[in-house]
Amino acid sequence: MHRTWRGRPFAVRKMEQLWRLVRESHEQPMTGTPRPVQLVKPDELGVTFIGHSSFLLQVNGRKLLVDPVFSKRLIVLRRQRRPGVMVEELPPIDVVLLTHAHMDHLDMASLRRVIRATRRLTGQTPEVVVPRGVEDLVERLGFSRIHGLAWWDQIEVQGLKVTMTPCKHWGARMFRDTHRGYGGYVIEGGGQSVYHSGDTAYFDGFREIGAKLKPEVALLPIGAYFPDTYRSVHTSPEEAVRGFVELGAQQMVPMHYGTFRLGREPMEEPLQRLEAEGERLGIKGKIKILAEGETMHLCPAASIR
């Protein structure tokens, strides 16, 4: 028997939802202008928001990309805002970290471009860290080394300690390859640390991650939460703030909003609700909203500027 939803096959309804998102993604022209990459000193932590869940991180002199997506389209779904930096403007990348296999986080075309750009600059290619079960998707792209991690695994990569953290999401590339892992990362080096949660719903793991790893900066998702059924795998802005408080981090940088039309909430709503919740709790100063291409510096004395 086919699974039904409101009297119609579930797969049909899901395809109708997807087609509506695709159609709407083409209705308005893309906005946003890339910026020059801002490099930080080796003893500073730099966090550059590229767009969606993509970041350039500078930790202890190393350059990392998390979930780099530079493509204009994900098959047929078109992005709404341009990436904040261009691949050709990136410094040589030491490590790429991928949180899961969904196409808005693991984009093959973008990964090939990053690998080519670093090879052109240095003659070398980056290492890549992926959840267990995702290795086969990246093994032929040209990375110098592939590291597959499970939750709470820790490895040293390029002098940095990388820990894969739990989350509440799912990791299949296609609907049925459910063996693939998923998670977030805490990256530590030079006495500083940053946490990228990956996609996640709110769960009590935020408190455990904070207690065990004590990240200074938390990159947390705030979009694709409506209809409410989406909150089984995504956080609302209020839930993201709750997770941030439970982590005990010093600064929160929001992500997973404004780039791709993935939920039914208005595109401008996540930031509005985030700011309102920060104001309500009296922690608005701890929430740093970065424009695409903007870089936040965290100095050794842990002062944000």
C-alpha cells in the first residue's frame, strides 16, 4: 500500500512541494555582491560567512571550508543570494569539512572548484573530513586525504583537533541510502574553538556538546522551520537561541537562512525572529549576524571586533 498524506500519495505531495519551491526560486533575480576575502592574523580566529551553511574558518593559521556551496543551482533549485566570496579569491584551503550528504551542503561542483583552486596555488590539495558513510561520495574528487568520523570521534588534522558532534537530522544523499552519517564539528586550535552544528533540530545534545568541548563561537541554523513538521530536522530561530544558551558559547553566528528557499516561512523572517528572541533574553550582543562575505575576528584575548 502506498503511503498517503491527506488522501494523496506521500511521494506525490513531496514532489509538489519541491516543484513549488523550485518555481519560486526563479521568480526573483539573485541579490548580493561578493567581497574580497579578509585574512586574519595566525593567532586570531576568523569566521567568514559565505552563505547558507558555508563558512571559511581561519583557525591557528589554517584555512578551512565547511559545507562549501558556490553553485548557482542545486540541480534545479536556484539560490536567492550570491556567495559572499568567490572561489578564485579564496586562500589555499587546508581542510574541507562536510556535515552531511544533502546537496545544499555537499555540492560536487563546488568541491571540484575548491580542489582545483588550491592545487593551482600550492600544487597540493586539501584534506577532507566527512561523516562515516560519506567517504565514497568524495573519494574520486582529488582530496589529498579523507577522514571519516562518527559522533564524538576526535582526530588531529593540520595541527587542529576536530571532533564530530551529534545532531538531530538525517544524512541520505538519495531517499534510500540511509547508511550515511551526519553531524557537526568542533574545531580547536591555538587556544580557540568554533562549533558548526550542521543541520539539526533542537535536541538536548547542545548542553552535552557545550559541557564536553566548550566552543567559543557557535554557528547555528535558523531557517527552514515552517511548516512545523520541518522542525523535526531543523531549528526555529528561538530553538537555535535556546541551543546557543545551553552550549554556553560566547558568540552565536546564524546560518542556514536566506540563500535557498527550503521552507515556507518568508525569507526575511528568520533574522527578524532571531533578533527579537535575542532582545527578549537580553543576549542580543552575543548574536553576530554576518553579511555574506563578512569576517568576524576573535582575538586571543577573546574580544570580538
